[in-house]
Amino acid sequence: MEDFKPYIIGISGGSGSGKTTFVKELRKNLLPHQISLVSQDNYYKPIEEQHKDGNGIVNFDLPSAIDKTHFYNDIKSLSLKQSVELKEYGFNNAALTENVIHIDPTPVIIMEGLFIFHFEEIRDLIDFSIYIDVDENHKLNRRIKRDSAERGYPKHEVLYQWHNHVVPCYNKYLKPFKNQVDVIIKNNISFNAEILEVTKLTQNKLDLVIC
């Protein structure tokens, strides 16, 4: 077990596609010491360094919003079996406590985020790639619920970001990779069957590590 080389699973998809939910369900089927998560959401640059559109609204849906170097270095460290620590990103929500996240290297590492396939050096670290695909209306409804509950954004701000930032950036930076991944998962209603398949794959990899 000490000589394991971490197996990296990359999970991407548009905003509101269900990436976080998919990861949570997958992790429920495995023991904590077997699998760890690195979320791109915690690698956004400080708010003062973010690009603003013509109306002065921050655009979080650009690749440049991410501290790519920090993200890459942490993934690389974990792949070399070194622990990492980082701050949880608050998305300018004053009510959210930015906890310190400690991640230990594990046999399987999940890398999740919008631009993990767009950044070539990060994409090259992935052993198995998953793209979660969802109809636009489903994604928008999920985005409205999430941003209201978790980030404190009113609905009109979410709709502005959706039409001016999310959709254009999705078409430019995410969609081109949809047909270049190992598995495409549709998540309009449920992905229970797909969770089981990915769990089996992950367990097979763990068996190889243990052997």
C-alpha cells in the first residue's frame, strides 16, 4: 500500500450539472482513507484580482479566475503522496467561514471543477475523465437554488451571470471537451446507475493498489 501511485479521476461539466452531488455520492461508497477530493472552487483568485465585465460585475466563469499554478501544484503534490492545505473559498460571502482544508494523499484522488480539462497541464494529470451533461433548464434551476442558499446571491444577479458569463464561457471553455472524455454522464433526473459503475471502476483500481 505504501508504494501506491494515486489514480486521479477528473470530473467536469457546466455550472449546475451536479458535479458536487456526484462526488458526494461516489465518496459514500468508499472509505475515507481510500479517496480524497480536490475542488477547483477553492482555487479562485481573490475578488480584487477577478476580471469584471463592462458593467463592473465579476466574471467567475473565466479560466483566468482560477489560480492555475496553485491548483496544479497541489494536485502534483498529492500525486507525489504529499499532503496539502488550503483555504475554503468564500465567493465574497461574508457569512461564510473560510475553513482551512487539509487533504492527505490517497490511492484515489478526485479532481472536480469547470476548467480541469481546459488547463492542459492539469488535464495531463488525469487518469480517468468524466463529463456530467445536463439540459440547460435543469442547470439554471440548480444554479439559482445553489447560489441563493450557499453564496447569498439574489435571483436577478444569478440570471445576469447565467446569460452574460456562464453560458458564453461554457460554450467556449467547457463544451469543446465534452466528446474527449472517457465517460459522459447524463444527469437530468438521476445518475444512480452511473455512480455504481464509477464505484466499481474505483474499487478495481483500489484492489490493484492493495495487491
